[in-house]
Amino acid sequence: MNSFGRIFRVHIFGESHGPAVGVTIDGCPAGIPLSQADFEKDTERRKAGAAGTTPRKEDDIPEILSGVFNNATTGAPITIIFRNNNTRSADYEALRDTPRPGHADFVLHKKFDGYNDYRGGGHSSGRLTLCLVAAGVVAKKVLKDISIIAQLIEAGGNTDIEAAIQKAVEEQDSIGGIVSCSVKGLPTGLGEPFFDSAESLISHIVFSIPAIKGIEFGSGFGAAKMKGSEHNDAIIDADGTTATNNAGGINGGITNGNEQIFRIAVKPTSSTPKEQQTWNNKTQQVEPFAVKGRHDLCIALRVPVVTEAAAAIALADLLLLNR
Amino acid sequence: MNSFGRIFRVHIFGESHGPAVGVTIDGCPAGIPLSQADFEKDTERRKAGAAGTTPRKEDDIPEILSGVFNNATTGAPITIIFRNNNTRSADYEALRDTPRPGHADFVLHKKFDGYNDYRGGGHSSGRLTLCLVAAGVVAKKVLKDISIIAQLIEAGGNTDIEAAIQKAVEEQDSIGGIVSCSVKGLPTGLGEPFFDSAESLISHIVFSIPAIKGIEFGSGFGAAKMKGSEHNDAIIDADGTTATNNAGGINGGITNGNEQIFRIAVKPTSSTPKEQQTWNNKTQQVEPFAVKGRHDLCIALRVPVVTEAAAAIALADLLLLNR
Amino acid sequence: MNSFGRIFRVHIFGESHGPAVGVTIDGCPAGIPLSQADFEKDTERRKAGAAGTTPRKEDDIPEILSGVFNNATTGAPITIIFRNNNTRSADYEALRDTPRPGHADFVLHKKFDGYNDYRGGGHSSGRLTLCLVAAGVVAKKVLKDISIIAQLIEAGGNTDIEAAIQKAVEEQDSIGGIVSCSVKGLPTGLGEPFFDSAESLISHIVFSIPAIKGIEFGSGFGAAKMKGSEHNDAIIDADGTTATNNAGGINGGITNGNEQIFRIAVKPTSSTPKEQQTWNNKTQQVEPFAVKGRHDLCIALRVPVVTEAAAAIALADLLLLNR
Amino acid sequence: MNSFGRIFRVHIFGESHGPAVGVTIDGCPAGIPLSQADFEKDTERRKAGAAGTTPRKEDDIPEILSGVFNNATTGAPITIIFRNNNTRSADYEALRDTPRPGHADFVLHKKFDGYNDYRGGGHSSGRLTLCLVAAGVVAKKVLKDISIIAQLIEAGGNTDIEAAIQKAVEEQDSIGGIVSCSVKGLPTGLGEPFFDSAESLISHIVFSIPAIKGIEFGSGFGAAKMKGSEHNDAIIDADGTTATNNAGGINGGITNGNEQIFRIAVKPTSSTPKEQQTWNNKTQQVEPFAVKGRHDLCIALRVPVVTEAAAAIALADLLLLNR
């Protein structure tokens, strides 16, 4: 399903090597200042270019097709597209018979009876996260003074990220990482249990980001080893401020006014330069396999801004629901 | 929101100390054999009674109000209710001015302007998981030969669960745990990216279970420390069987035909017998606080059957979508 | 699908001859006064008893299972059930092989592979409108000072309704009618085009009422014969008051602050006492057919209160969306 | 809300005088042949040009941005945009203080605090029906051998349409009309009561088309004047064929395998050349008002192809739900 959200609804479309990728945002309130320049900072943060990121570089200029008039949102659906200019589809022709390990090639082929656009992962490409980032820019404006900051806090098991990337480049093998996200200024009361707890909505959208394999809120997996008397956060004033924050700002699926904290696990880029094994549909046997195309060694480097966007979208939806 | 699912839709209602809790399942195919006896095994597994679980015991007899005729589903909505018989609401009157640490008392009071049913957590009580379990029984029937098995693999940081419970009873402090869930027999192709990846739907419903603070698929957080060449699962036959299973049976948000594996972190029961601190709205100061009522020392003991139910519901929905 | 609404969500369940019918209302704001007595007036209006209505009489006592505490809504899902006491299922056994003309017997059997509860129409029975009426009682409270009044303005082609019923009793043949509904006090701005226009949502829920075959807003079908200069309603003040009301209070799918008016066409009760023809699956030929069971001669008599409920539900949803 | 459908989901965006209008179709099965040429016939039918239609002419060339690869659908969201080339926005500047009677100017201004794109009706313009038509082309392909034919059967109260248009041109006043739609080849069993009856879904989407004020199925409003013995359609074979078709192919909200028939009422074009009255926000009084811009005298001429599209979208969704 290409839709997320109940009030602030985000729809995504496009393929890595098609004419464009894009996003439609429905349910955004009217009167929010918005123009092309607003997207620059976050699309730049998401862009490739650093050591460990893919040499494919796109301009990523947002084209606003609808929903904005005189530099403000109109209340009508906002559609933003990004043209794909820098595609080298020929890289992928050779791979039709050899599904890349770790990628969705095999499952997409099966799910869509071979009709899927297999070039560069098609609709399942990481390129689609650009659309999330664009929607996140709008969502952040809806959230006004609420700050969302995500950071890569570990790569390849190392908290010195630069060193980790350097090592990956030397070893020519991809690595994963852990992204931590902090949200400050949230009002108390966001989250719609039973099913739409704050954790439910955030994890739902976070797991739509490619390469994410885990999420934890507050003390998360660490909480499983704690005692109740250690884990419970004592409430210390009438606003609900807590002395500790093991809950990560959420009780019973509802924000409690304290800092919201979650961490996500990013797996190593599937397209590692190292030789691998995969099934060859032509020869009907397992064969050595080398990745072509242009790829990130550490996709996790680009995940923080996407995580912020995902969190912003989920929280904007909850905020608008809670008016 | 009390609804989950697009085709196989589950709606939950009720409060811990109201007349009943219940669930409506919409979109279940007609012709599935179903009768009261089918619910017994899983509702028993969920029940209190073991060391470390609450002394409050309910009969948990399902009353099927609709959607079943001549012991088979009719295609119409299935509503099942469970009467609440064993309520001691007076336990909670004292707590109106002292929100329990770790619980949702404070946020619910604020979100619903004080109108929420505060007795025993009201609609946010763990009692509502009985409804999930009931829906899970039906979902498992939709999934037919697909097996879902969840187990508590660690409690209070200890893999010897009995010893962990024993220690908690001695220390009179609640503990958390980790539940692992394995799904076998899933067809390839379930999951609807971009937004409704298999991980997205499973995590969405899992985080609606009270006390869950983390989830990871396959190698999960461990993946963040691996190299691509280690993490990628080599495809070794035409069915997509993989040599390893770091992906936990999901690639690009779509099931790949291998075993699906995920783990969830359960926090310690908020209602620990240990004395705590909380804000007192009457005295306007932080005061010592002791829990009354009847509670589990290790709520995680009861989570496996609920986890199975949650997974079954999400997967039944994806299966019916994928016909 | 048993659900209607985006914020104020109504879920319906039950069968005519099952243990109970019921409704769950999700998304109702907390703090609305609500108790059993509130339902009496509208459930009485819907009840059988007048000339031309079925001799089957039910107590229709609402049992509130959840979502209400201390006589006010809590913000949690509200579930209300009505027990079925007065069922004579044996009446229907003879009809298993002879689908009743005008009824859904044939299509339900085919759609659900024969597993549907065929007694009294099962889930498709007019009895389910009791659940709509109950949800309408709650919706009207959400709408506060907005008045919704529906009336039967024509029966069997006659505006003298009593005479029409008298004639139907004499002729022993069922009749249809036209219900007109007026909504006063609506704010300007309700309706969410493109797809969720005010007319779209009202017609959607109105056509879920059994026996409805047409709806028109304002001058409706009459508008098709008018000229633009006749049909357009001149705006005469800054509040948007119009000199005429051909639009029926809606422009471009959005309420304009004037009276909202719509009319619906109710077909004659399918269960007429007159002999008819239908296919007999046993004899495999067309045969004469006589209705058994207890039925209304003019179901339209009972439709006004259901229409009010339907309109109230749709408008409550739009109102809450528009905060 | 810009979305319609549960499986076959249509999202619409754009404004009359913005850069483009467009549509995203989610949930379309993979493997359906589709290319630019497929859209030509229906977009041409919708186009202006005949007597009685607006002189604004657009190229209406569909640009397929996603979801199609090697001339077949991929299973990913299909986005199609149409550039707006022929806009004369200056026509509308004068109208900012004088809301046009019959149009949504007044309600849009109020609903969106003046931020709406008022040029040519903005997002509420009839131009958006081009997007419906495009989605209808895809929906018709999903419906394969099911035929949907809509026709204008009455204009300005006259069944001789040409004469009616001629008279409207002479009188320089806009007129309305009635469109009849016939669907043949539908399987028995489409429709998801209680709430998603076939009539509910069709009317929902039909009332999203601008200028529609009524809909009736089968004998519709005529049924309200019939007796049960006249109205009931006798079932005459094991397939459910009926001797008459007063039900319009739908019983209990579910298709019965017979021809589906419905009629819709189209109001006269709001932009009539005749002088009218409206409120002037600057002078704060009612003043004479003359329409500028380019408009249809009989918008109903362009409605049949849009009606077919709307019906196709609703039925494709029900068909895919019913697999």
C-alpha cells in the first residue's frame, strides 16, 4: 500500500529508473508557508557524496505540482515530484537471472509475476526515501516548534563513525549501523490506542524504510533485563515530568510530554563489493556473484534524515488527530 | 483507533472493569469451522495462574454474538465478548490522585480530560489482550497450515525462566523478558511496500500490546554490527531457500518463503510491589507510592500467546490481500 | 465492510436471528453525557407496531458494554448490543430452496458459498438498522445544536400517508415511499472533496440502509430540468445565506451554512403478502411463492429515524474532521 | 480526502490553473497492458469542443510517471499527470470579492481561511475529472469483459439533446441533464454490506463528480410509487436471471448478475452567461454579477465518460475485493 496516515496522509510513487519519483500529501492544513527552497536542506542531507555513499548523484530538485499557491499550502493535496536524471539501467540487465542476495529482487519477481520494474530495485529502491524526506519537510512544518533530531550513533559496531567508514572502504565490504532519534516538545496525549499507539505508528512507517531490521523505544531491549523498580519513571510534577526516561516519552502508547527517544537498526547495504553466492535461474545452480551498479557502503549514513521524516509524518498525523 | 487490518479487520472494545471486553472481526472468509471450544487452548495459555502471574482469574468464556452459524463462519462480522466477572474496582479509587509510575494513568487522564475509565487501566488494560488472542484464534484458522510459535526465551536477563521468576518472587520486584516468534510455512510474496511491509504491519500490531518496547526481525540489532558479506543470505535454489536467515524471512518488506523470525522486548510489569515515588495531585508533591490491586510479577509470561495472535492477525490480512 | 467513518467510526455486527445485534462507535470524544435512557426515543420511533409494520416486536433495550463510565463517554470505543428475543427461525427453513424475490437471499447464498445465516436475512436484515439508530443517538449528541429531522412525505405515491397505508392493508400488497431529511444549524465548510464530498458520505451511508434505491440533494433530479439562472442560489449576505436553496445546502461538496435537504426513495417491502414467482432449486423450475414470516407492509414508515441516524453519523464524522 | 477505494485505490491531485493535474492508482494488479495510447479515446470523449462546451481546450496528453514498465503495469503505484497549458488565470482575479453563485468559491474560501487556489475553482474544478477518466481507463482494463456504457439521455428536460443544446445557445443560459449508465457482464456477488453496498460505493464516487445532485438505481424514485408485487423481480433460473429488472442489478447491496442500471442528475452549469446576483465583500451588498472565463453551457455533455470512469473504479475495487 502506498499510503500512510489517517489525517495527514502520505502517498508515494515512482521507481528508481523511471521518469520520476514523487509524493502526494493529503490532509495538510491550509496556510503553511511552503516553497521549493524549504526542501533543500533535508534533501541535501539525504544525498550521496560522502565517503561510503554511492557515486550516483541526482539533482533532487523538487517540482511542486499541486497544493501550494502563493507560497503557502492551500488545503488541497500537495504533490511533489523529483525527476530521475542519472540512471544507468544497463547495469541491471545482467541481473535478471541472478537475484541479488539481501535485495528484494527474488520476492518482487515472484510477487508480481515478473512484471516488476527490476532496474535498480524499481519501486523498492532506496531512492523512494527521497519522497519520504520531502513529506517529512512538510510534516516538520505542521509540527512547528517540535524538534526532531536523528543521528547515526554507531556504524559497523563502532561509535567512531568516521573510523568505521574508513575501515569499510579498506575492506571493501558494506556495513550497517544504529540511528538514534530524539523528539522534543511533543504535547502529552498523542497516540490512539488500542491499535494506533505512538510506537505502532512510528514503527509502521520506520519499517517501510529499506534496510531497517529493528526498533526500540526508551530503554527498549535493555528494559527486558531491568526490574520494575528500576524501569518505572517517577512522575515528579503536575506536568508529568519524569525523573528518568526509560519509557522514551511514551506510556501506554501515548506521549507523556517528556523527550521521545527511539533507536533503529540498519542492516549493512545489501550491495556489498565482496563476492557472494546466489542462485542462477539460467544455469539452475548456485554461482558466485559480484554486484554491479553504484552503491553505498554504509547506507546508514543516509538514514538519519529519513528517520526524522518518518517520525515527523507519524507525529504530524497524531497531532492533527488530537486537535 | 480500535481497528487493525485492511481485509481481515479486527476491532477491539471494552475496559478492565466494565461489563465485558470484546472483539469484532470483519472480512473473515465464510466457511471456516469455528466454535466456542476453539478458543479454549489459547485463552488458557494467556490466563493468569502461574507463579509470577496475577491472582485475578477470569473464566474467559467466549460468547460468540455474530458471524458464526452452524459452527462455521458466515462471512459476516464475527463478534466475541468475554464478560468481566472478577473485578475489584475499589482497589483503584485511592489512585485517582496519584498516577501510577510506568502506567498510562497520567496520560489517559490528560488525553481524555479526566473522563477515562481509570479502574484497572480501563481500555488500556492488559485485559484487552484477551480480545487479541480471540482474534488470533480465528486468524490462525485463516492461515491454515502456517505455524506460528512464540516463546519466552529470557526473563529478567536470564534464559532460565523458572529461576528468574523465583528470584522475582523472592525480591518482590517485577521483571521483563524477551519473546521470540517463529512463523513457518509462509508463502513468498506477503507484504505490501512501500508502507505496508511485512515488518511494518507486524510491528504496528505488536506495539499495540501493552508493555512492548522493542522489536527486531532476523538478526535485528545484531545486523547493525555485521558486514554485508556476513549478513546477506545466499539464495540456494529456485524456491528462494537461503543458506542462512539473517533477514528473518523478509526481504524488502516481503516474505521470502523462509522461516520468519522476530523478537520483542517486554518491559517489567509497571505494577511492581516495590515502593516507588509519584506525584500526588492533592498534596502537590512527590510522595512514596505502593501499588494495590492484583498484578503479574512477570507480564512477559503471558505475552507469547498474544504475540502469536498479533502475528497471525497481521499475516492473515496480508495473505487475504495477496490472493 | 462493517465500518463507516474516518474519525467517528461506526462498526456494525449481528444477524436477525442470532443472539444479538450491536454496534461499536470508535472516535467519539470523551465527556459526552450518555446513558441507556438516551436511546429510548429513537429506538421507539424505529419500532414496529403501527398499521403497516411487522407484528414482530423486540424490547430493543440497549446494553452498553464499553466506552461509557459514570454516564459519560470515556473516549474509548462504545459498544452497544441489543439481544434478539423474539425470533421464529422455523419460518425460514422452508425458504432455503426458494430465494425470495427482491431479497438478498440469492446473492448472499452465492457470495458466501451457502455459509450465510439465511434466517430472516441474517446480517442483511433490516434489524441491523437498530444499530445505526443507536449510533445515530450518539452522533446527534456530537452534533449538539444541529437539528436533523426526517419525515415520510409520500407512501405508495400518495402524500396522505395514512390513506396510503390503509389502501395497502386492504390490497394486501406492500408499498414504498419517499423520505425527506432536513438538517439545520450546520456550520459552513463540512465536506472533504475530492472524494469525500458531503453528498458522497451521506449517500454512502444512506445506501447501506436496506431498501433505499435513490437519493437527491436540494432540487435533485428536478435540477436536471432547470436553467442555470433558475438553479443558482444568489448569495445575499456575508455569512453565505442564499435567497433560494436549490443546492440543498451544499456547494462543491461542502456545506454552505444553509439548510441541508435531501430526499431518498424507499422501495416497497420485498416481503409482500401477494403471491409471486421464483426459482425453486429443488424442482429446478419457476414456481409460485408465498411469503411467510412477519413483515412490514410499508418499511418506509420506519426509515425516517434511520435516515436521521445515517445523516448524523456522516455529519459527525465530517464535523470532527473539520475541527 | 483525495483517496477512494480499498484495494484499487485512486488518489487525485492538482488544480485547474496549477502546473498539472494527476492521479495515482495503487493496488492495480501487475501484468495489465497499458500505454499512453490507451487513454486517448476516453480523454477525447471528455474534452471540450462540441456546441455547448467550453472553448478552453487542453492537449490532455497523459504522462505516465510510474507503475508501468515495458507497456504493462508492474504492481507498483501508477501515477499519470496532465500538464495544464491553456490557463487564463487573469479572468479570475476580479472574482475574489464576489463569490460566484452555484460555485464553491464561498465555501472554499471559508473552509481554507482564504488560502485555497481560487483560480478556476482550483482543486474543485471540473478539470479534475480528467484524472478520474484516466483512472477509469485503468479500471476498465481490470474489469476486462465487463461493459460500462453511460449516455446523456435528457438535457434541459428534453430527450432530444441536440435541440436542447441549440435552445441553450440561443437563450444563453446553461442547462442540466440526466445521464444513464448500464453495466453488463458483472459477476454475482460484488458489494460488501453492511456499509460498502454496491450502491454505496458507486454513489460515493459519483457524488465526487462536480455538479451531480441525484442518483437512482433500477426503478429508483419510481420504485417509491410501486407495489411490492410490481417491483419485485421474479428469479427465473439457477443463475439468478430475473424476469424484470426493477432492482437495477443489485439486491441487498450486492450485484445479482443482471444488468446494472443507474441514472444521475446533473445540475445546470453554474457559470451561466445570464446575469445573476451575489454578495460583494468589498461593497458589502448584493450586486449584479456576470460570469467571465470560458465555460460549458451544458456540462452534462461531458459527464457520461466521467460516470463510466467512476463506476469502473468502484466496481474494479469490489471485484478485486471479491477474488
